[in-house]
Amino acid sequence: MRYRLKEGPAQAAARAGFSAATGYRIEQDRRLPSQKKAPRERRRADPLAAIFDAEIVPLLQSAPGIRPVAVLDEMLRRHPDLSRNVRRTLERRIRGWRALHGKERDVVFRQVHEPGRLGLSDFTEMDSLGVTVAGVALEHRLYHFRLACSGFEHAHVILGGESYVALAEGLQNALWALGGAPREHRSDSLSAAFRNLEREVRDDLTTRYEALCVHYGMQPTRNNRGIAHENGSIESPHGHLKSAVRDALLLRGSNDFAELAAYRRFIDEIVGRINARNGKRIEAERALLQPLPAQRTSDYEETRVYVSSTGGFVLRKVFYTVPSRLIGHRLRVRLYDDRLELFLGSTTMMTLQRGRPGANGKHGHVINYRHIIHALRRKPMALLNLVYRDQVFPREAYRLTFERLCEQLPERAACKTMVELLSLAHERNCEAQLAQALQQCLDDGQLPDLGALDSRFAPKPAAVPQVHVRLASLRDYEALLDLATGVAA
């Protein structure tokens, strides 16, 4: 067409590289080939023509949120002769109608994040990854902290639910690892922590959370309840972090960890690699953070418990054993996410692993057989119907051994033998080695021999030091007395 401005149709066609006939044809009709195609017409009758405007549109107007598949089911109920194959056509029609006549939708506004201003916290479930510790499924979630600007992340394994204790511990760990605090901290209102709580308890949690933010000079904010995209700077990284953990588990070749500490180190390594990729941005933002206070604030709940005659106490529907000498005392308990710290007055007594009640609402048990073994030796038959009998056994081999003893011995003899085995593990400090010996007996189909095991785990005579005490002569003491008398004179 550019050549045609100065030359005739034949010459312009020759310069463009096609025939004169094509040039004359274009001269007669200058439309593009795509413009000459006739519009595609319907090849079959519209199956929704009779019902879309008359029935489907009123339904969409009265129930704006209804799903297309629900509309299809309703139309099939009203018109049995209608084919289910019209589902895609119906979905396309509804989508087009909503684009023209539907209600206004929410709009996401992308934000400019100022360095050092905003940090976000949230929790994410991790049960779907199938992580186990010593072969036992680990029900847990991750506390996740992130700086909106530089992308610094911190994750902490939480064994319980969303709570103030979990938030306080995870947030403070993140801030001290970061080396500073942002000016604003945003959460999702701790909706799970506040659920089913009385108003006074909710107000107390709110007050403690605000005090935590004041301690670090942060302004507490929260997104609107149920509007996840307002927390988008942390919600989206949840998925990326879980994918990174899933990939790392696949590369590791196993989802099982020997202990909880090993799994926590595993998570720290993954988050560390993520932060290393954003190292320059994190260092730039770190210079604009607020300085940390001189020390951390409390990240626990404190309560008091009474040690009953059962040799323990109940806290949050979990029974814990303690040494029997504490029966009758009131203890001060600091309740963390994964542990309990016990105090008698201001004296630190011990630290216990925190337990959780059962999923069906039954009480949980955290039992240390060393606390009760001396009493069981006096009452061995108490083991038979003990409420927390299975929790008394420190390892699986002990429980299986007791089942074998009950099958092949009278109840009294079985209980007495099992108690003596537990006592041997306690007194000789050979719990793991004795468990291996018991497992070997189980594999061989034999009952444990108390006498042989006692001799096997007895201290070796060569290992016991021989102490020779040389007594001083009494004349030396008389000389000292004479010297003291002379000095006095």
C-alpha cells in the first residue's frame, strides 16, 4: 500500500512481491483477510435461551454469591429434560452476566513499604507435611514473622495453639535475632487465641499484647477480621515457606527427626537460607530499626498449683508428676508454649515438658516414673489399673514387656517384676540400655530375668574407687594444744 501511493497497481504489486492480479483484487477491496470472514453463527439451538433471562438471572439477583454449579442443580431439578452437559456454557454465561451486572468487588491496593516501619506476625498450620519426632506425629504450627520491606523472616515451632505465650516468645525471638524493632507490628487479631474466651480473659490478653508492643516501642495494629489479603505481606510468604520446608524434607529423604530440637534447627536452616538471599536489603533496613530494650519482657503465663496426694498437680486439663516431697505445697508455675518452670517461693525447682489434653477432651498426662517409683515399690499392684499406666513407661520396650508379663505371669508377679525393672532403670541410670535388653528378650520370646539384668547393670568393682584414709597421730593435736596454751600464757 505504501508503493501504491506513487505507482500503479501492477508496479506496486511487483515491488511488494506478489502478482498483478492480487494487486488489482486488493485495489477493489482493501479490507484485511480477517475482516472479510463472516461472523460465526450458532450451530445448534441455545439450550439456555428459554430459562436464562426468565429464571437464572432472577436467581443471580436474589442470591449474588451462589455458585454456578448450584444454579445448574436447581435448573436440572426444575427442568429434568435439560442436559448436564450445559455446565460450561452456564458457567460462561454467568461469568459474563456478573461482569456486566454483578455487584462491585473488593479492590486490593498495593502499598509502598517504608523501611523500618512494618513487621507482621501470623501462625500457619504444618500438620499436612507429616513431620514425626522419634516416630510420633508432631502436631504443630509455625509462628511466622516478616518485615514487609526487606523480607526478613523468622519462624518458630509452636506445639500448642495460637496464644499470647506463643506470640510473645516467637516475636521476641525474631526481634532479638533481627537486632531491632520496627515502628509498627501487625497481627490478625489472634482470632484463634481469643475464640471461646470470656470477655475478661480477652481484655487481659489485649492488655498484655499492648504492653508487649510498648516494651519494644512498636505500635500494635491489626487487619480486619477475615480479610486475609490485608496481611498479604505475611500470608503469601506462608505458602512459600511451607513449600520450601516440603522440598527440604524431600531432599532430606525422611520426615522423621530424632528430637524436637533437631527439627527446630532444620527450620532455622531453611529460614536462614531465605534471609541470605535478601541479605543486602535486610542490612539496609536493619539500620533504620528501633534499638532493642535492655532485656526481654515476659513471654509466659504465671499461675499457682497445689500438689495433691497423687504426687502431682493438674493444670489446663493435664496431670503432671513431681517429687513426692512436694505433696501439700503450692507451687508457682511459669507456663511457656513447650515447657513449665516450677518455683517453690522464689526457689527454682525443676522444668517439665508441657503436655496437651487429648483431642477428644480427655485429660493428658506428663509422667516421670522417677517421681513415683519409690511409692510403686511399696504398692506394685497399683500399676495394674493405674489411670496413667501407659505414660509411666519411659520407652515402648517397657510397655511391651509389661504386656508380655501380664500374658504369661499372674497379675501380682507381673506388676512386681515390672516395678523392679523400672526401679533398676532408675537406680542404675540405665534406662536406654535396659530398654535394648528388654527388646532383645521380646524378640527372643523370653521373659526378662531380673537377677541376670541386675548383675549385668551392676557397677563394676574396678570402676569403684578405693579410698584410703590416713589418720593423723593424736600427738600432733596435743602439740597444737600445748602451743595454744603457751601463746595464751
